[in-house]
Amino acid sequence: MDWPGLLTAPALFNKTRSMRYRDSLVVVFFALCCIILTLLPTGFEGSQAKDSYLAKAQVLSVDNTDLRQNLIVYTGTQDLQVRLLKGPHIGQEARVVNPLAGKMEFDEIYAPGDILLVEYKVHDGSIRMAFSRGYYRLSHALLLIGLFCVFICLVAGTTGLKALLSFAFAALMLWKVLIPLFLKDVSPIPLALLVVAALTGSVSFLIGGFTRKGLTSFLGSFAGLLLACVLAQVFAGGFHLNGAVRPYAENLLYAGYPHLDLTQIFLAGIFLACSGAVMDLSMDIAASIDEVKKKKPAIGFWEIFGSGMAVGRSVVGTMTTTLLLAYSGGYTAMLMNFMSQGLKLPHILNLNFVASEILNVFVGSFGLVAVAPLTALIGAVLYGRR
């Protein structure tokens, strides 16, 4: 009879039950955080237009009399007659104004039968001051999100549910904490570091559990992000970037927030943008170290470090290219414009908004590459102990 096996079986059962209990506590904690963040006011609710409604509407007829065509763009206004399909005033008709600015990225021209999102006010029981807010896209967005949630749960099971919880926590932290406090002129770099630490903790401990694997992933990720933060501030001065290179950044100054430090917000966005890839790499290395330790419990410090580095080298080679493609994919039209004008490469690279992307890509990649040895070292320290 295998007496040692019988003696260790209760211990293994108790250990497994303890791990499940700790995992459940982590899930409950972040679920409660999501509920609290959902109920948390941002402080900017009063800036929304009072007594205004948003509703789905169908275009009945259009009047293009005031439209003026300038080459391929239109300016002026388009008058629409719509019928509300949802909301407290369903079935009522209203005249909607669709102002055009002459920019294809913002303007939309509608035809009878189109479904729109309309914002309007009510005065003395009748609809007044109605404006178009674009094609109605919310139903398709909700359908896509629902399909994604179902798909990730089918593929990953319980881990998929935890991933969705971490996704929800990240979205709420950005919308309910980071953005409002940026607008309230809280110091961007320390605030972004705290938010990134919370996001890293949610991903690491929800996916990796409250274990050495989760702790290794968390510490390795945050160490790499700290390095990216330091590098961003060190090199920002030499690039002479003012932070207004981001879309809508300058609009903030004209919207009543001239006191904001756009440069610090831009730098905070650099290590915030690369945090997802950093967490991915760190978790890959931590999971590999954990698996190696389970298969070979007697493995020592240097063997664990070498195993972590072996995995890190393989993943880093693809993740740096992933960062480059993720950042530059949205600038395809800009690069085509530069090439069509025959601009020389030094001229292109010296443009402020191109230089900002160079800083963004390579600082983020530097932090990503550093995560491999940092996570391997931290894992070797934590797993090397008996």
C-alpha cells in the first residue's frame, strides 16, 4: 500500500480547496469594485445638457436646399423630418438639423429610411431643437459585444469569465477614475501609475490567481511599466513635444480646460497604451515558470531564471512587432499622404506627430522587452524558495 500517497492526499485536497477559496475571494473583490465604480459619479454629470433626450429615429424626408458642394465635401445644413422610434416621445415627428463642417471624418449625409440617433429638447409638450448625432450604431455594437462575451466564455470557460471581469474593471477604471481626475488636473503620471497598477493587479490575480504565479506576473509587469514611465520622461524633453499632437487634445484647451498639462497626459498615455502587451508577456513567463516548477519541484534559482528567459526571448520577438503594428495601423492614410507628396524620410521622421509615435512605440517596446528578464528574475526569486 502507498502510505506516503495516502498521507499526502488530504494535504493536496486542502491546498486545492484553499486555492479555490482565494480565487473566489479575488473574483468577489473585483466584482464589488466594478459595482462600486459603476455607481461612482464622475463629477461631470452636470455638464450634460439639461432636459435633453437621446432617441432612435427614422428619417422620413430630407431637404438638401442649403447644402453646398465643394469638390468632394459638403457644407451647410441638411434638414430632416424624422419619426422617433424609441423613448418617451415615441411616434412623434420632429424636424432635425444636420450641420456639415466640410470634413468627411465628421460629416454624414442622410437619406429617407436611414436610422439615426437624435438629441432633442421638449418645450410645452412639443419637440424643439433636435439635432442628428449620427447613424444609430448602438444595436450593432451591443450585438458584437454580446457575441464576443459568449465566444470567450465558450473558448476559455471560467477563465473567460474572469477575463471579462478584468475587461469591465479596466473600462470602468479608465472612464470613472482616470479620465475625470485628468480633467480635474490631478497629476497625470502618478495617477496613471496607480491606475495601471490596479489594472495589472486585476489581470494578474484574476487570471493567475492569488498565487505565486499571479504575484510574479504583477511584479514583472509593473516593473516594466515603471521603466517605460521613466524612459518616457527622460526622452520627452529632447523630442520637444507639447502633448497637443493627440486628436482632440487641443479642443480641451478651448473647452474650458486651459490649465491641463497636455504633455504629462501624453506621457502617461505612453505607458498606459503598452500596459496590455506588457501584462500579456509577463503572464506568459509567469505561467511557464509555474508549470516548470510543478513538473520539477526541485528546480533551482538559475534553472527557473533560464526557463523564464527562454520563454521571454521567444515571445518578445513577436510582441515588439505587435506593438509597432498596433500603433501604426491607424496611421495608414497619413503615411500614404506623405508618400504621395514625395516627402523625404528625414522630413517625415522629424514631424512632431510622427516623432510622438516614435517615442510611443520605442518607449513602450523598451518596457516590453525589459519585462522578460524582470519577470524571469522575480519568478526565480519567488519559485526558487522551498
